[in-house]
Amino acid sequence: MNDLYEAIGTIAAAAHANGDTIDENIRPEDDQNIQHGFDIFHQSNYIRIGKHRDQQRFEVTSPYSFLSVLERNYSDAELAARTDIDLTSLPPEERQQAVHSVLEADLRDASTQYEDFAEAYSREIEPTDTELIRITHGDENLWNGFIVRDFIYPFEDSFSMADYRRTVSKVRSIRMETTELALDIVDVIDAASSEELAKEPETNTQADHQPSPPGFQ
């Protein structure tokens, strides 16, 4: 356990030295399969750094969730016009569920363009040593965006701030490039959706590793 806390301290020191903001600590009870870590903001971009229990490394991830984007882009009046439910009368959790049900139609449209996106990613962004994970939503496994992932190895004696900076910068850069690609291809995501995410995809959104077109994990 001491080695774990030393590794976390090493990452935290590198983050501060790099000018990043540590936003929130992750504890074992907070997230699926993450033992420890924290959320940071790197140049205003949200990134999660976390260690899985069975790995001697930390993953560095940056998400882009279509649902989060669509929720920001639609006004309350536009959402209300797409449902018979009075959204204003619902408590926050039920309102979010109702909004997601409305927006599933948009995710179905996006899912029809997934293969085009995957082909364009393989052509325009690969090769890259980062991983691109498909996010899915609901029982239909609708395409709901992606997560860019890479790894850092603070348990190794050779780990340095340069390793941290290089990995975090790379994840941010590839996530931004991939976002631009999605904006060009996915019709339901318009140009106003390029605003950075302030949080992880919602808890009822799953990262799905299947299917795996070229370049996808």
C-alpha cells in the first residue's frame, strides 16, 4: 500500500508541476474497478487518472460523451417539445432519465454512422499508441461517444515528470482530434458541441470494448 501512495504522490507532484489542477480524488468505492486515482484538468480539459487493482500502472483517460454534449445543446423547451412528460415536474434523477430516453433517438442516428467514423479514424488519426474505447448506452448498446486512453508507470524508478507530461498531453491532443472527426461525421453532434467535458460520462453509460474495428479496443 505504501508503494501505491508513493505512486499517487509522484503523479500528484507531476500534475502540480505541470500546471494541472487536481479536481477530485477517486476512492475504491467511487468507481468500478478503480483502486485509487484522481480527476484533473489539463489546459481546461477533463482527464481521469486511475489505477486498476490488478495492474501496476495508471490509466489516463479523456472521454467524449454524446449524451453530455446533446444535453448541453438542447434547450429545456426543445427537450420538452420531444416528450409528453412535464420535465419541470420531475426530481433531478428522474428528469435525467427522461431526457436520456428522449435523446436515445439521436444516439440511434449516431450509431448508423459509427462505421464511417471508425474508418475515418483508422485513416486520419491512426497510427497512434493510445487506445480508443467505444462508449455505449442502454440495452441497445447505442454508440454514445468514446474514451481516449493511455498509461503511465509511476511504480517504475525511471518514471519522471516528462513521462507524465508527454502522456497527458498526448491523450488530450488525440481526444481533441477525435472529437473534431466526430463533429465532421456525426450529424446529431453540431459544431457547438466542441466545448470540453467537465466530468466523466454519466454512471449509466458503459464503455464497451466490442465490436473492435481497426484502431478500437
